[in-house]
Amino acid sequence: MRKFYEGGFQPAMTRREAGLILGVRENVHPEKVKEAHKKVMVANHPDAGGSHYLASKINEAKDVLLGKTKGGGSVF
Amino acid sequence: MAARLLANLLVIGGTVLGRAAVQAYRQAIVNANKTGAAQEAINGIRRASKAMTEQEARQILGISEKSTWEEIVQKYDTMFERNAKNGSFYLQSKVHRAKECLEAVYQKPDVPS
């Protein structure tokens, strides 16, 4: 059994955290991101016993990995 | 006479350069504070504390202040199982930590469980 990650979510989502949430590498192909997003979203959908908070995190992770928002507030 | 003039010039030039260097250094510190080097340090400390707030724990499991312990366990079980099968290990960890956090809250004697 792997050791669980400690603590809560980071104050600002980084590409690293986004990759962890969707279970993909940071620089994976956009198609794979969409695929992973769909899979994780189905598993955590609010209508099927998931929570809205996690759903919003999953959507944010997809946006960060697809470059729609600036990840982590980094200037680079 | 010429040598003395030259020496004077050298001294003055040196002082000006020194002052400029000190000012540049001060400006660099101010800039670093503005761009959030200090903020970064604070985030680092927060991450090191490795704690989840009760509020975030409730959000993660999607439960309200009034939920009973049974409701929490039920919710936790479904979310944990679903993330084990199709979700991600990271989210599963968060669900687990959220339950851990609320467990501590609900085990206080004054809260009905």
C-alpha cells in the first residue's frame, strides 16, 4: 500500500498538482489530459456521490494542464 | 599637481560607484519582496505543517456542519472506492485525509456522533 499524500490541496494549483489530480504526467498530450479528466470526473461526479469541491478541482486541473489558466502563479 | 588631481578623481569615482552598488542591492531586496519571494517562503511553511482545515475536509467530502458521523463514513467509503478504481491516488489521499481530520473533530465528547 502506497503512503497517502499529506495535507490538503495547495493554495494555488501548480502543474505538478494538476498532474497528480488527473493521474497523468505534467507534459502529457492534450488528448490524454481530456481522457484522464473524463475518467476522473466520472468517478467523482457530484450526481453520483462525489463532491462539488473535488469536481471543481478536477476541472481546474484540466485547465491548468491545457494551459487555459496560468498554473501556480509562476512568472515563467 | 597632475598626480593629485588624478588621485582626487579616482576617490570621487570610487565613492559614487560604491553608493550605486548599495542602492542597487536595496532595490533588489524591495523587488524580491514585491514578486513574492517572501510569499513563496510562507507557502513553504504552510505546506510543511501538513494539516487540513476542518472546512476543507467538509468541502472535500461534500458534507455540511450538521452531518452525522455515519453519513461521513458512508460518503468517505463511496468516494474512496471510486477513486481506487477509476480516479486518482492523489484525490484518494485527500479523501482519506479529510476523513482523518473529521475523525478527530467528531471524537470530541461534546459533539453528537
